Amino acid sequence: MTPSSADTSHETPLSVLTTSVSWKRDLLILTLFFGLLLAFRLGSYELGNPDEGRYAEIPREMVAANDYVTPRLDGVNYFEKPPFVYWCVAACLKLFGPSEWSMRVTPALFSLIGILATYAAARRIHGRNAGIAAAVVLGTSLLYFALSRILILDMVVSVLMSTALFCFILGIREPAGQKRRWLFYGLYASAALATLSKGLIGVLVPGAVMFFWLLLLNQWHRLRPFYLPTGALLFLAIAAPWHLLAAARNETWAEFYFIHEHWVRFTTTQHGRYQPIWFFIPIVLAGLIPWIGFLWQALKESVSGGWAKRKENADAWFFIGWAVFIFLFFSKSQSKLIPYILPVFPPLAVLIGAFLARRWNDATAETLKPGLRAFSFVCGLLGAALCFIMLKQGVVRMSPEQMHALRPIAFILAAILFAGGVIVPWLAARRGVKAALISMTATIVLFFGVLTVAAPSIQKPGTKELARIFKEKSTPADRVYHYHGFFHDFTFYSGQLVGLINYQDELELVNDAAARQSGRFITDAEFRIQWASPARLWVVARKRDTTELFADPTFQYHLIAESRDHYLISNQP
């Protein structure tokens, strides 16, 4: 966060040139800084099961089948989500080959795009300091950083929805002309790609945020022109082709996609993801660490004068409305997962960034005391928790080997937190705001860096090693099954479709007649018949699921390999 004058509407040729240089320099520095942070040890730990395994396997099957219209998981039509993220991951797979790093490039890259978009929007509205501060707040927030390193859909759709909303608020600030037109085209294109990433929420949620802001603050006069005819054509040109092709090729797609995956998911608990209405409150509070202590001050200051002065603070109310609407929307949903709330973080980062930028040159950090105290408290709490977990056996489920590997790193992490909790307020009292904010940023970046070193030990082991052994020892004629489960990472690492024994997981066989008739999805009785046949069978099973099977003296098997939680067995040596 370096000091600079804010961008102004009327600039001399020299100031325009200076501003252009500062934009390029800032974007380059932010790209290098966060690019290195996000890429650091990105491929050092295996894909998580089930989510990362699933979202790596679907693109792998797209590439293998050369079919980029119908997503498939384990050879079964998978209509839950549109394909944009799959396409991005498939492109990385073809460019860089199969690896953990190449599979995670997509969320990391979109995370970086989101940071740069937040910088650009905050700078346009509040000036250069606010842009840099907002980018730093977003990129070093705990939940945002964590989800940037996990292959799931939510980072991509969050960035695209945020980009659409940033384009909107920047577009209505511009007079009619080329710049306004391109910002609105950015809105339509981003909403279309968000729709191609996770369905209709990609356009409906940003649309609702814009509509309620225009309505409640009576900002309709700022909307025109919004280039609806050409913008709608652009939206449809991007979003419609895949939907039309998917419907034409799959007769069950439309009902499952629009009814089951949109309406039923939002209004019922059918998907088993029900959480209480307050579920996202602690997620947002924890996810904004280390900046959470500044949120209340930032909100209060951004709308000083309250509702009576809402028109003077219309832009600030837009960001508040954005965060509040998305928070309420997903809180009302009967299907809740932690990553769903990610789109509230960019607007909160803008508000906090603007608040911090207004105090950047203060010689004392008196006005930041509440936030700095919160930072010290959180550092102390997290540091103590790490020490307790490492010293008290049985608090978390870890093997002795894991505990031994993690203990030194955990104590280093605790030391970083304890040191940051003490040094930051000390520097604030003696050196002012700049020193306090820089040391806060350094503390959390160092914490993240060391945490990524610990990631391979923290990661719950999957079936990667078993898949490697199976791939080395199996022949094309062999069949492989998963027993009473489905281990998504195995299919990716082995590069082979599997059968399931007495289990369906989330595979919607009702949507795929060919998969139903493939003979890969069998009952326990059918499995026992095949096991006794001359053909070689391989089975991957959780250890906890095999107790009854292995206790049966008539069931003869050969243990080929095992991991902490899984067995790989065969009916032949």
C-alpha cells in the first residue's frame, strides 16, 4: 500500500501519462506478488476427495472422449453444472499434462483476476491507495486465499459475478460513449460466463443486486444507456450455444438442470446440505481474517449520515447491498456450503480498502485501534489453538506420523501469529498506520507461505498411491470396482472408469441409459458372482467398510496395497 494521489476526472496530459504509468506498475506488482503467493507449492499435495477429484476427472473424460458438450463423471452424464470451468481445466490438462498443479491453475488464475478487478474498481472510485489496499485485503483474506488453491467451481463463478457487478458500478459512472459501452459489454460477458460456470445464479444474483440498488436508491436515471439490445445479444452468443446443444443431445438434461439443480436445490434439503440460517455469519467473520476488525468501522464510515444521505453515498450503498443481498440469498437457501459465500468478499474488500486508504498517511494509528486489537486477539487465539492441538493428543484425527510431521510447522505458525500479534500494535504506536498495515500484511503472507508447506501433511490421504499401483499392475481386460463408495480421485489418477458396488453416490444414472446398461453398477450379490469368475477384478474400499466382508470366511482375497484409510484388493495375486 503506497501513497498516491487519487485519480481525477480532469487531468493534464502529464498527469494522464503519470496515471497510466502508475496503473501499469501497480498491476504488474500486484500480478507478480499475488501470482507468486498463489502459485507457491500449488501442486505439492494430492487432489482432495471428492471435490477436487470430481472436478479434475470430468475435464479428463472430456479430453479423452473429445466431447465438450456433455460433462461426464465416471462415464455417466453429469448435468449438475455447466461446463465453463471444465473447459478451462481441460485446456490446462492439454497444455500442461495431468498434475495437481495444472488442475489447480484455473482457480488460482481466476483468484488473481478477481484481485486485479477489485484493485481496478476500488481505484476508479476511491483512488490509487484504496485500489491497492482493497486488492491486498481481498488477496490475503483467509477464505479467499484458501479457496484459490482448491479445484472447485466457486472461485471462478465468484470472480465472474464480481466482475459483472464491478463493470456495472463503473459503467454507470461514465458518460455515454465508448468507455461506458465497453464496461457494460464487460457486464454482459461476465454474467454469461458466470452462467456457464454455475448456472442461472450467474446472471440472476448480479441482476438482483443491480435491480434492488437502482430501486431502493432511485438511481434509474444513471442507468441509461445500458446497451441492452447489443448486450443481450452478446450474453446469448456466449451462454446460449452450450445450453441448446446440451438440450439437443440429452433429452433429460433440461428438466434435471433447470428444475432439480436450481429450484429443488435452493428450496429443499434434498441434497443433504442443510445448515441453520446463521451458518454463514462465522464463515464471513473467520474468512475475513486478518482484516475483520476493520469491517464495522469501514461500513459505518462509508455510509456516514445513514439512509438520509443515501444518494450522496450511493456507490458505498451499492457495495453494501451487494454483500447483504448475496449473504441473505445463500442464507435463505436450503443448500449451504462454505464456498457459496465467497462473492461477498470483493465488495467488503473495497469498503475496507477505502477505509484504510483514508488513514494511510496518519502519523498515529489511533483510529485503527479496534481493528488492530482484533488482529492481535485473533493471532493469539489461533496461535494458542495450534499449540493446544499439537500438544493434546486426540483433539484432531491424525496419525502419529502426521502429528510428528506437523508439530514443528505448527509451532512455527504459532510463533508467526504470536509475533505478529505483538509487533503490529507496537509498530502502530511508534510508526503509525503504514507500518501497522505493512506488518499485518507481512504476518499473514508469511503465515500463508508456511501453511502451504504443511499442506501435504494436513491433506487427508486419498487413493492416489493405490491408483498408481493399479495402473502399473492391471491389464486392459481387468475390471476395477469401488466397494460401497466412490473415490473420485482414483478415476483421475488411474485414468480409468470404475464400477460401483451397491453404491451410486451423486451419479444420476436416471439421466444416462447407456451407463445403466454398462454393467459397471452392480449389487453385492452380483459382485460376489463376478469375484468368483476367472476374470481378474480389483476393488478399492474404505477400511471401515470391509469389516463384515473380510469376516466372511468364504470371501477369499489378495491384499495388493493399502493406505491409511483404503485397501486395494484383488481376486488374484
